[in-house]
Amino acid sequence: MNFHYPNGKKFIPKTSTAGPKTAVKKVSYSNRGMTLEEDINETNQYYLANGIAVIHKKPTPVQIVDVHYPQRSAAVIKEAYFKQPSTTDYNGLYKGRYIDFEAKETKNKSSFPLQNLHTHQINHMQQVDVQDGIAFILIRFSSTEEIYFMKFKELFKYWERMEQGGRKSIKKEEIEKDGVKIPLGLHPRIDYLKTVHSLYF
């Protein structure tokens, strides 16, 4: 089965070249090489298991273009495309409030490029904000593993600056000033709801 991203590039699943699994696995929690998405998913599982919040990653919509029917009761998808998501990465509920956020990583050490975001995501977060939902972005600087929480209202200032002809990125100093640094932990890995709680409750 062939999957394609919105840009037409073929999706190639990661294959493991590791040998048989051993009974004991050593894990380094200082730098596990996990992606931001994996860390957030793990955190959300912790929140759910402990009755703290119900927050999930939205599935990426898929457009099926080729289906074969080898049997009447079975369909085999031969080709499909990942469509461009229309909203943000994550949403859910925390203490009766609607949560909606985007999570982005950058290899840039001194700024966060706004091209990592899309207009439809900004529009969606703005709609959530107008309805008194909690909208924000999590930004990870992958070179240092620093993670920052930024409210949508703060993010929107820089988005508007770009649209008015200003710089196309947010300087790290600006993120440090208008955002909140989230320390990495174990359980949960990225406790972003601690920041949500202190800012909104």
C-alpha cells in the first residue's frame, strides 16, 4: 500500500535493523532522542491514566485513491495520500475547559521560523481563543531540547508582525520573554498542563 504526504512525497515507514529484543532495556532519560510528538503523546497518556485530562492527537486525514477488492468481504487499500490537516495537532478537556494546541520543533538555535505554521492553524486557534478556549503552541529547540509554552495571544502578535512585513520568525529572546519554559521530567515527560493551570486557573 502506498501513502503520500500532501506534497506528493511517498511515505516510507521506518524499518528496524535491530536484532532480537533483550529482556532488560536500558533507557537514558537525559536524552532519549524522542520526537516532540512522542513525548507529548506519552504525557497525554499519563494525564489520561491518572484522571488529570483527556487530550488526544488528532489523526491526520487520509484520502484513499486506489482500493482493490480481492474478496467481497475484504477491501485492500493500494494507494492513499495524507491530506493537509485543517486544524491543530492536539485537543481535549482539562478541568472543564477546552484545550487546543500545536506542537512544533525547530533545529534553528536562535529563532522559531513562522513558516512552520499555516494560516488555517492560526485561524483555528483564533476561533478557539474567541470562544474562551485555551489555545497555545509548544515550541521545542531540538539542539538544546528546550521546550517553551506560548499563549495564542502572544503568538498572534508575531504572526501579525510578519503579515505586516516584519521578520518571519520569532527570536528566541522573544519566546523566552513572552513564553514559559517547561522543564523536562519523567512522569509526565512534558508537564505542559502545569503551565496551563498557572496561567488560566
